[in-house]
Amino acid sequence: MEKYDRVIFVSSDDTCKGPMAEGVMRELIKGKELTTASRGMVVLFPEPINPKAAMAAEGFGIPLVHPSSIPFQEEDLNERTLVLTMTEQQKRSIYEQYENAINVYTINEFLDGEGDVEDPAGGDLQVYTECFERVSVLVKLVAEKLFLEEEKEVRNDCNRK
């Protein structure tokens, strides 16, 4: 597996699932040489994080510090960046719009699973909390996979010396 310097979580408008994933990953990567961000596929103007998404995350001690939505751009793509989308359609859109798209997976695909992360739009706080819990589990599994691969690389480097 490649070594990544950055993980970007992509959602539809960067006001809910992407910032949730970014917040969880930010807590998990403290002390690691990895940065995280979130982006939206359809961001016409900067919007604040959905208040229910923020409340759900704060209920688990994860502040969502992302001030407003940020659109996904070609500059977000490079060989050292892992791009994880919430849906198959978002992944397809990136590959269709950007000819230099690499390292783009749905979050479930990256974990050898299938399916989209459903949007809680229109739901009550409980629905957003359940969404946060699902996103949190997925992000923790992503972090485990990334950190396990990093540890293997370090061990291999040490064995070569």
C-alpha cells in the first residue's frame, strides 16, 4: 500500500458526513505524519456545518472545527493523498471530472466493503447521531489500515538495514 500524507473525505456538500469523518480522523492522527480534510462535490457557496451534525459529533467529544464547506478541486489530487468518498457516485464524478484522479475510493471500498454511507438529511438528532456512529467506525477502520501499513513499512525498513 502506498504511504499517504493526507486523507480527504468527500461528501455531497461538505456540511455533514465529510466534516464528521475529518473530525474523527483528526483525533486519531495526533502525533502522526498525516493530515486530514473534507471537501464537497457540490459547493456553490460556503455553508456552515449542519448544526445537527455538529451536535452529534460533540456528543462523542469530537468538535467539528471546519468553518464552512469547501469544494473539491483538482489540486486535492496527488499521489500522496488518499481521497475517500461517501458514495460510489461521488467517486465516479471525481474520475469523470479530473483526468489526473488517483487514489480515489469509496470509504467502504477502501475497507474491502460495499455500499454508500447514507445521508441523514432531514432526520432528527438521533438520525445524525447514528450517522456519526457509522462514520466514526469506518474512519477508525481506515486509520487502523493506514497505521498498520505504516508500521509494516517501518519494520521492513529496519530489517533492510
